[in-house]
Amino acid sequence: MTPMHAHAVLRTVIACSILAGAQMMAVAQGRGAGAKENIAHRGASAYAPEHTLTAYRLAMVQGADYVEQDLAVTKDGVLICLHDDTLERTSDVATVFPDRFSKQLAGTGAGRGPARRYVANDFTLDEIRKLDMGRWFSGKFMGERIVTWDEAIALVRGRPGTGMYPELKSPPFYAARGVDMAKIFVDSVKKHGLERPESLKTTPLIIQSFDEATIRRMATELPTVPRVFLTSEAADVTEARLKEVATFATGVAPEKRVITSQPEMVARAHALKLTVTSWTFTTDEKTNQAAARAEMAHFLNDLGIDALFTNNPDLFPRRQQP
């Protein structure tokens, strides 16, 4: 990142901080026991490149209760914040390391983006730090670098009251490579003391995964930390299945369409003392800010879910306490 660009980004964040001042006061007043929770999906990813420090900082400025970190593992065993198993969608890896694509995944359609896949686990942290993680989103973010899990912890802990919402991405993918992703994560959580009650009060932590075996493992190895089971399957929200989920998770997070098709599942989950979270709420070419806010309000207030993931944490419709 050039000095000029760094100053521009800093000015943007400072300006957002000033403009959000009144909003942040309202957010503080709106939070409390039983309050709905605003989870910044990959940070404030509607406005800045996902999983960058800029996106995380902006999410906190915009009043997010939690900042999400999707986790991947480098070749040298470091947890980094990256949504995909591969690097090509959100970096310039194909330019910096053109010949380092995965021969196993080439042309298979696995992952997202072009046919050549560059698996993050094939690169060391030092190599990944050479990649530009911002230019794909916008030239004004050129020079953004990868964020490690440790760096994300330090950043979020600097704003007491804001939580972290890590997702263990693709544990079976790493297991096939001889990498115990869950162990690396658990060791890190314990090293930082994130599972301790005093830490959970100031920096709440919720673990999420689509992988049931991983959530079951977290229930045993990190029992003090809330655990949310992600799903896109309607079969996971039947009464019988929710009873099973309640034996290993503290919450369930169905995709929006699953809840829309079975809105009664919210009450079923609550009866089992499971929280209900949904994903993903965002502005796009078909959804303007007013429509996105209205959709969030419908799921939170009409359907009764407890929390949601959004790319636009500034649009979260928080109700004021009387």
C-alpha cells in the first residue's frame, strides 16, 4: 500500500467514524439482554474487500456486534482469514505465482473464479503476504494484505464489547492433506485465553461451521464457547433433527430460504434453547439499501430470528430500548 493510499484509507475510516458517532450511541443503547445481533459478514464487505483490516475496522465503526473471520490454514500452519480454500478470487496470486496452481484442482471447477486454482495451504504465510488482497475489489484498496487470525484477535480485542465469529472452513479438505485444522484453532483459542469467562465478557466468541463433526468436537474441546451449526438443508430444521443439533450446538444458522420455507422452525429451535441466525443479507444489483434493511427487519422482528450475517452492518435495523 502506497503512503498516499494509506492516508486515503485512513481518512475514509476516520470520516466514517465521525459520521457514525450518533449511530454508535444508538447502537449502545439498543444492545442488551435478548438484543438482536448484527454480524459483519467477512467484515463490512459491501464497502471494502472482504477479510481485510479495512473491512474489519469499518464493520466495528458501523456498529457490528460481531466481526466474522472465515479461517484457512497456510502451508506453515498459520490460521489466516480467507473465505475460499483458494486464493485466486480475492488476490493477484495468478500474477505473483503464475505456476503455483494446484495440478489436482486444475480444470475441475472446484472453488470459484478461473480454472486454475491456487490452494492457500500450498503457500507459506510469507508468500501469501506478498499478495494484494484489495485491488480485485477496487483500485482504491490496492495494497491490502492478508489478515492472520492472530491479527484479527488483536484488532477486535481493541474494541471491548465487539465479538468474533470465526468459521472453520473445510476441515475435511485439510484433514485429507494431513492438517488438523480444529486442533490448530483450539490451541490458538486457548493460547489467547478466548475461551475464559472473563474474555468472553469483553470479547464474545462464537464458533461456526457447516461440518457437524467439527462442531461436535468444539463442544468437547471448547465447551464454554457457543457453537453454531450452519446449514443450507431443510432437513436440518425438522423437529427431530433440531433435537439432535441441540445435543452438540448452542445455535443453528440456516440459509434464508430454509427459514422462509419453514418459518415455524424458529419457534421449534427456541423451544430447544437454540439460537437462530441466518445469512446473508446484503445490497446488490437487485436490492437497494431500503430493501436490504426491510428484509433484515422482517427476519428479525416478524420471523423472530436472533441474529444475522450482513455485508452492510450499517443498515442493521436495531430497535431502541424503551
